[in-house]
Amino acid sequence: MRTVNVALAERGYAIHIGRGVLSAPDLLAPYLTHQSVAVVTNETVAPLYLHTLRANLAELGVQPLEIVLPDGEQYKNWQTLNQIFDALLAHHCERNSTLIALGGGVIGDMGGFAAACFQRGIAFIQIPTTLLAQVDSSVGGKTAINHPLGKNMIGAFHQPRLALADISTLATLPDRELSAGLAEVIKYGLIRDADFLSWLEANMTGLMARDEALLEEAVFRSCQHKAEVVAADERETGERALLNLGHTFGHAIETGLGYGVWLHGEAVAAGTVMAARLSALLGYLTEADVRRVEAVLQAAGLPVRGARLAKANGARYLELMRHDKKVQDGRLRLVVLEAIGRAAVSDRVADTELLAAIDATCD
Ligand SMILES: NC(=O)c1ccc[n+]([C@@H]2O[C@H](COP(=O)([O-])OP(=O)(O)OC[C@H]3O[C@@H](n4cnc5c(N)ncnc54)[C@H](O)[C@@H]3O)[C@@H](O)[C@H]2O)c1
Ligand SMILES: [Zn+2]
């Protein structure tokens, strides 16, 4: 087992990464000082891993309230969130209750938001079971639900007390979901660690074959990156924005097609190609760099062409992108790559350049 510490003073916490950390009650014990525990999970993850967590909690003398939600990005909404509150209230949960999210990023984001709001904030533990959630969404305290007009528009910052990333849970992950997680792993290489990108290129076959030692290394290094960024800029006033590489384009795809049609990681992959293309148009990346970005994403089983969203495709992208949170004073703030391994935010990209990058990436 390896541990990454998210250094946020009194909100700091540990991420334990390894095979079997879900089956180790002693990792949870220090955080469950009160008996009242609610586990939020979904219909897919519950039959796979809830019994293990339940057995651990039983060893600690805890009988949790189990809240099993429907599965899917399309349920990451107000109605489903309210089901959590209904259950917490019906079962008399209170200020000192702990909420554990067991599942992917949808469960982590929604469970975390419920924990942030319930009684103005209760203790929260993340047990991410997808690669994407282990390397990204469970780290850094962003929680949210979607609104029909935009992804993750309603949310809060609420740091967990602990995160347990059990690599063994990745064995049951569908191939598409594994690839989606790799999109975020590749992102860390592209924005801040060219060596890591080379390591990923060299080991992609093994990662795709789910070699557990390689997956553990990838999760560990990704969590280190995210933890560093979050510790430097918890509230995204600076460096944290670089983690949005490809996301403004990608969110346009997710919102434009309807949530759940493309996976988040898939949309981010196509969006990353658009961002790389834009970076080339702005004179930062070479054509060979753009091809390298495409190649590594493709090797991870990810799409490198964007979805067509409308007849006037570019205009629709721009319209959706302007709804994204990354707009400040009416200006789009886009992450561009200055080189492979180095990113920056620009709010000076002209629409013509944006349209050219989108056009070049959509069929
Ligand atoms: N908070 C953040 O900082 C942050 C960062 C990135 C993404 N996100 C959010 O995360 C969400 C995407 O997360 P995701 O990719 O984990 O999707 P997800 O939560 O929908 O999980 C993907 C699918 O895998 C299933 N699943 C989960 N664990 C499994 C396992 N071990 N075996 C088999 N199936 C399993 C899920 O039930 C689901 O069907 C998006 O809503 C995105 O906005 C948040
Ligand atoms: Zn993402």
C-alpha cells in the first residue's frame, strides 16, 4: 500500500492506494468515532463491493445505512441527491454521522455534495472504485450535481477525511471505463510531467491489460500530481485550472449529446485533442506534438475525434463552452499546452482559432 497526503492543513487527508485496501477495517477505524454511518453507492457497485465494506464496518461495530442509487451520469441530479437526504433524515442521521461514497465519480461527487450540505456538512470518506475516480474525482474536494444547462453547475468544496483507492476493484471495470480513466491520467503527463507521459507511452499495453502493479503506479503518480495541485490552489484561483485541459471542449460534448452518451473521459480525450490542436494553431505545439497526443490517447482506447453536435457544429460548441464554469468576466479561459508537459491558461483565444481547432477535430 502507498499513501499520498493531501496537504491542506486542517482539511488535509490521506489517500491509501493499493490492492485490498477496501478489505482493511483498520484503515477506516480511526475515522469512525461515531456509530452513525451511511454508505452511498449504486446498483452496479453494490453487488460487487458493498458486502466487503459492510463486513469491515461490522468488525468495527458499525451497521451502516445503505443508500443504493440508480447508476448513471443522467442520475447525477437534484432528484437523486434528494433521495440521499430523504434516507439520511428518515434514519435520523445527524451532525456527527459519516457518509461513505463507494463507487465512481458520479457517486463520489453526489455523495460528497450530500455530505457538504447535510446539516451544513458532515464527515465524508471516499472509496473510489473506477480508475477515473481514483486518479481524479476523489481527490481535491470538488463535489457537484449536474443541471440540465450545464455539468457540475451546482456544488461545493468539501474535502473527504480519507480516501481508499483499492486497485483490485479495477478488475471488474468495463473496458470503456478503464480507458475513460486513462484520459485523466494522461492529462497529468501532458500538463505537468513529460517523464510521466513517456512512462505512460511505454507502459500503455500493460495498463490496458490491467497489470495491477502498473495501475497502482499510475494511480499513485496521478494522485501525487492532483494532491500537489490542490494543496497549492484548493479553490481553483490559479494552477488548479490547468487540470481542466480538454474539459471545456469535453463538457460541450457531454452536455451537447446529453449526459451519459459519451463518458466523461471520452469527451475529455477528444477535448484534449482540440486543446492540443488549438495549442498548435497558437504556435506552441508542433504538428508532431499533436500527433503524439493523439497517439497516446488512441493507445488508451480513447476517441481522438470530437462528436458533431449540430449542423452549425462549431457555433454549437462555442455556445455550450460559454456556459461552462471556466468563463470569467464573459471571457473563455482555456487551458493550452505550451509544450508537452507544460500548460497555461489563456483568456485571449479568438473565436476564429477556437472554431478552427474544433473543425479540425470533428468529422
Ligand atoms: N470532483 C471532481 O474533481 C471530478 C473530477 C473528474 C470527474 N468528475 C466527475 O466524475 C464523474 C465520472 O466518474 P466515473 O468515470 O467514475 O463514472 P461513474 O461514476 O459513472 O462510473 C462509471 C461506471 O462504472 C461503474 N462502476 C464503478 N466502479 C466499478 C467497478 N469497480 N467495477 C465495475 N463497474 C464499476 C459505475 O456504476 C458506472 O456504471 C463525472 O460526473 C465527472 O463530472 C469529478
Ligand atoms: Zn475530468
